[in-house]
Amino acid sequence: MTLPLAHLGHWLWIFYLLPVLIVVAGVLRSSWLERRNGRSRHREGRSR
Amino acid sequence: MSYLPLAHALLVKEDLPIPAWLFAWAASIVLIASFFALSLAWRRPRFEQEGWRPWAAALSKVLLGPPMQVLCGAIGVFLLGVGVYAGLEGTEAPDRNLAVTFLFVTCWIGFPFFSALLGDIFRPFNPWRAIGRLAGGGFRLLAGQPAGRLRYPERLGRWPAALGLLAFVWLEVVYGSTGGGVAVGLDPHVVGRAALYYTAYTLAMMALFGVEAWCERGEVFSVYFGMFAELSPLSVKDGRLGRRRLLSGAAHWATIPGSAAVVIASLSSTSFDGAQEGAFKGPIEDLFNKLSDAGFGLVTALRLSDTIFMALTFALIGLVYLVGVRGMGGVAGSPSQRKLRIGFAHSLIPIALAYLVAHYFSLFVYQEQAQFTYLLSDPLGTAATDLFGTASGGVDYKVLGANAVWYVQVAALVIGHVLGLVLAHDRALVYWSDYRKATQSQYWMLAVMVAFTCFGLYLLSSTA
């Protein structure tokens, strides 16, 4: 039986895109965490 | 009609120890590790001051003195003349005519490589600058006063050079492109005529705005090669040759409007040249078929579809950079978007050089063999001359192994992007006095660098 891999080459770009997506996701997450921490620090400062 | 193999897909990689896409993952890891190393060990800006030190005055006197300037200018004008003459009078076969290889390989690829190592070496050889200075000197002698000049519009900045750069590459990769069953080829006669038109345009602009003002902002080749020269540790200041901190020259290059467009034009034109016969081949052919079905002639449809994809590549690369800048703007204490856009453009210069090395390194090695053998002895390609006895020489394609080329390409891309990160990190330390904020702003530049690295490797893997 032959696996239908003839068109696999058309999808190789996904392997090049994945590292970019991982880094972008990491950047977005760290930005979101930073913003959340900033807001909570701001709230703490006001409550004092 | 034959044509130069400018798509540089001359070799097919042999079996690599790991799949090509894994190199993109490895390169991304190198970038991430470099990023964290920078954030730990690089906590004050180092490139704002060049740390320039002059070399011996006698050396500057010999290398930069009037006799050397006249000699270099004369060589530049002579070579331009030879190129134009070969283009107009030589064979129509681009691979046998000196004009195409000389202009698009020896100069276009050679000057960036050597400028990055040795500084602005194009400046003394610039034929248009030499003619302009000679004409200006002649006018001063006859009229007894310097010619009147218009003030160069500040807002125009380097935009004429950016557009000229795109036009030059368009001539090579779109006007002379092949595809969709149509082989147009870059006619050397067109190259010769284009060089004459460009000469007339450049001299007119120099007459209007002054030789040095136009060379600094509008003259395509001065701006383009000069941009790479900013990476070099060698530079000239107040007529003295000296040494400065590596990469430090680039720090203030992009302050003139339009500089970001120049470096993005460089990146996008190299990317498009690589993608044209690889990643973009299918979509370009689809558009070509649609346009030819819509009634456009074959050549027009081919050029139109290539032009659209070239413009899209420019827009895409510009967009990735702007997304990075936008992200940095969200970090507390950030300067204005405009300041960020200008302030980080220089970090793309090493990447532009890396893309050039990665895409054209093998082409340069192969075509220079042609340049210094049969093209030099028979510049017109008519088989009528053998000036140096090398007209029967050829290109040895075995001089570089396919895998060696691939490793040079990967190394160039990784080193170029790490240097880009270094320049961006250094600039962030100027804009954010708190190094933690500076590091935080650079998460976005890291994403931009990883995107450009993976895109570059994808283009190379899909053409080689």
C-alpha cells in the first residue's frame, strides 16, 4: 500500500510557520500578563 | 532566447542530515537564546557613539587624496562606458554579454558584500558622482562661482532611492523574467539603454540639488551600497580614514525619511527574486493564466502578475516590520510610533545583507568566474575578440558543493538576524532607560526576526 504523500510538499510551509506562531503566542501571553500585573499593581496602589 | 540563471536555483541539495524545515526551528532557538543572552549581559547602549579613531594621516592622504579620487572616478566612468557599450553593441544573449553580469552580479551583489567589510568603496568609483563633480568644477572655473542649487526637499528623504531600487530590481526580475511558458530574458540592449536613461536622470538631479546631496539621498546605488557600508568598521570622517565600532555606523543611518523604505525594498526585492521560482511560482502562474484569459498579451500578463506579487512582497515585509513597531509601542514609556518606526529601521540592514548572501552567494561565485574569463576577454559576446586569452574559459559549477551552499545560507541568515537583534536591543536601551522595559519591548522584534528567518529559510528551501 502506498501512502498518499505525493502532495506533502505543498504543506511543508506549516513547519516553517510553527516557530513564528509559538514565538508570537509567547509574546502575546507575556504582554497580557504584564498588562494584568500592571493593572493589579495600580489597583493595590489606589486601595492603600 | 537564453537568459542568465538569476533565479540562483543552480543546485539541488544533496541529502541533508535533518529535514530543511528543522533548520528553521534550530535558527529560531538560536535567536531566542541570543535574545535572552542580550537581555542578561547587554544593559547599556553601546552603538550611540561610534568610538571612531583615525588612522595615520599619510594613509588617508594616499587613499583619499585628489590623485586617487581622479583615478577611481576615471575607472568608474570607464567601466560604466564599457558596460553601456557592451549592452548596446554586443550580443542579445544575456549570458554572453558583459553588461548584464557586470551590472547585476559584479556590481549589484559585489558592492554590498565588500561595502559591509571595507566601508563605502562605491563612493570613489561612483561614475555619476565623478561626472557631476567634474562638471561642477568646470562650471566653477568658467563662471567663477559655484552653480546655483535648489534646496533638497527634506520630506522626500531617501524615497527616490527606495523607488529607484525597486525599479532596478523590477527591470531584472520582472521585465526580464521567465514563466508561464513565456521566456522573455533580460535583453542587454535594454540594460544599456536603461543605464543611459539613469545616467541622464542622475546628472539632471545632481545639477538641480547638488552632487553630494543627491548621492546621500536620491542616487539609488550610493544609498543602497552606502547602507551596507554603515555596518563596516571602516569609515571616512573629515577627510580622514579611520576605524569605528563594528555596526555602530548603522545606528544613525535611518534618521533620514524614507530610509526604512530603502531597507524594506532591499529585503522584499531579494525575497521576491527567491520566491518567484519557488514559493510564489504556483500563485504567479494562476494569476498569469487569469490575466491572459482576460485578454492580456502573454508578456504583459506575465509582467503584470510578477509586478503584483513583487508589490505584495514589499507590503508584506513592511507590514511585519510595522506590526513589530506597533507591539513595541504598547510597552510603558514608549516613544511615538514615528520615532519607533525610524529608530529601529537600521536593525533590518544586517538582515538585508544576510538575505543577499543567502540568495546570491552561489550565483556570485559562479558568475564571477564567467566575468573574469570569457566575459572579460569577449565583452560583447560576439566571439570576435579574445582580449586576455580567456575567451574559451567557463564556469566550474563543482567549485561549491550543494550542501556547502545551504550551510552558508543558513549561517548567513542566523548571523544576520542575531546582529539585527543586537542593533534593536541597543536602540531599545536608548528609548527605555529601564532595561527590563527595553527587553520587554524587544519581544516584538524577536518575533519579527524569527518571522524573517523562517520566511527566508522557507524561500531558500523551496528554490534550492
